Amino acid sequence: MSEPHFLPHPPRQAFRIARQRRWALYAVFTLLLVTGIAWLVVRWSVADPETQAPWLAWNMKLHGASALAATFLVGTIWSSHIRHAWSRRRNRFAGGVFGFALGLLLVSGYGLYYFNGDLQRGLAEWMHWIAGLSLALPFWWHLSRGRRIAR
């Protein structure tokens, strides 16, 4: 049996994510941003969020499900987009910043779910808020830079 043939340098189109997957990523990241901002607004503007905003629990369940979907979708583009582009040194800095912010969100999200102490949980909260709110900029930057390079 022969070995599978891999192109040492995939064609330019290999970096482009399929339209359905790309739009799924956009939808999931938008949902994450909207549900996260909604939680932050209620958290900082309402005196007793549990009684004055009963929908907040469902908002967080939707946020968690979206985070799971985002993790899955990023995993699906690992070999077809991320690895190929990284090996070709394409859009590395923007992709690296975006990947770093995603890593912070994964670690801090895990911490929010499992950490017990006030200090650990407080640090995880702040790290998650900052990384989540600032992720929109590296995401947009990575997209626009990649499109500009592709032209």
C-alpha cells in the first residue's frame, strides 16, 4: 500500500475555511460575545441578578453550549487551516494572538467552572472577561489580514 501524498505547500485555497464552517464559526463566536456581554451588563447593573434577571441562568447555559461548539469548530479547522497556514508562515502573528486569547478563554472558563477559592475564582473571572471582550479585535484582525494577504 502506498503512502498518502501530501503537498509540501498546499495551494492558497487550502487556507480558506469552507463557507458553512466559516459561518458556523462566525455565528458561535457572535453568540458567545452577545451572551457574555449580556451577563456582564446584568452583573454590574442589577443589584440582585438572581431575582431581577431570572433569564440569566439560561443565558449562561447558552454561553456554555456555545463555548463547547466553538471548541469543537476550532478543532475541526486545526489540520485544514491552522496547521497548514502556520507551516507556511502565513498570518502567524494575528493567528497567534487570536489563538492565545482563545487559550486564555478555555483556561479561565475551566477555572470559572471548577475553581473553589475566592482569589482563584476572581482571577479567572477577570481573565475571562478581559480575554472575551478583547477577542473580537484579534478575530477581526486575523480575518481582515488573511483576506488582504490572499488578494
